[in-house]
Amino acid sequence: MSTSISSCGNPLDAFAPAERIQQSLVAGTEKRALVWLAHRVPSRINSDHLTLLGFVSQCLVGACYALARLNPDMLLAGIVFLALNWLGDSLDGTLARVRNRQRPRYGFYVDHLSDSIAAFFLMTGLAFSGYVHPAISLGMLIAFLTLSIEVYLASYTLGEFRLSYWKFGPTEIRILLAIGNIALLRHSTITVLSRKVLLFDFGGVIAIAGMGIFLIASAVRHTRQLYQQERIS
């Protein structure tokens, strides 16, 4: 038995974009800045260009970390690419909304797939930098990807797309990385409990623990929420 395409309906008819939840420290200021920028972007530039800029820039941040093993000044170049990554990754969606050129399924898929791939390049660069132990870099990548999976599952099952946790989101991470890069130019190690450890090792352990806590808290909350919504009597 064959089924006609028309009988299946338009997939867009059944698709509802998830509610974006952004409550980070700089969210208000950032939103106003992005809207201001979006109104001034030349018409020949579209959201795809900005997504590509964000993706390539984050990959180049990873390259800068790897090259910093030979030339520490590459840490400063990394800050430039972090800024460009923020511009592309944050402005693409805003530009689409300002111009009313939204493609919710395409945008969600491409944006977050590229984020995951770029995260691999970033953490690989860190692993080769000499400023962080490769195991900690791998741990951060695993924690990030696992937390991302939870976010995407919640987006599909609950219609909630969370961009921040406890006032902390992607922009705050970029700011901390930029500050960390500057700090590395002066001191690559710190003393913790009378032991010298790499600065980024210490920060990486905190990042892994933080993402782990976010993951567990979200998983418990969302599992309970879904259980209540689909309770079997």
C-alpha cells in the first residue's frame, strides 16, 4: 500500500519551536546589543554566513590553543576568534528573527550540529596546548556533549530549549576563557592545597563538575516532569 505525500501533511504543520530560556548574567545587555547589530548588518549577509563565521572561529580558537604550545602570543589571537565566535554564533538567530526569515528546524539542526563539531576542535586544541591535561580536555568535551544531549531531548519532549544554567551561559564561558587566556600569559600554574597545578586543569575540573551537576539536576527535574505528564493510572 502506498501513501501519497499530500496525505502525510506538511511537517511544518506539526512542528512547534521550543521556548528559548536564556537567563544568564549578561542576557539582557547581550540581547539589546544583538538586536542593534542585526539592524545594521548589510543585506548581502545572512544567517548562514554568521553561522559559518561562528563555526570557523571556534575551530580557530582550538588551533590557537594548539599553536600556543610554540608561541604563547597565540592565546591573544584566540581571544579575537572567541569574539568572532560570539558574533557569529549569537547574531545568526537574532538576524533571522529581526528580518523575519526564520527557519526553525534548519536553524536548530545546523547551529547545534556545528556547535558540537566545533567543540571537538576546541577541546582538541586545548589537549595539544600544554596548558591543560588531555584527560581533562576530554572530560570537558564529554560533559559538554552529554549536557547538550539532555538539552536537545528536553527541547523535543518538553518544548523548552535552555541556553543557560544558574545565570551561566555560552557568553559567560567565552568571557572566562578570554580572561583565562590573559592569565595564562602571566602564570600557567596556581597553588591549590599547597600543590602547583595547571590553571586550566583547575578550571577544567570545576567546569566538568559544574556541567555534571547541571546534567543531573536537569535530568531529575525533567524525568519527574515527564512522568507526571504521562502518568499511567
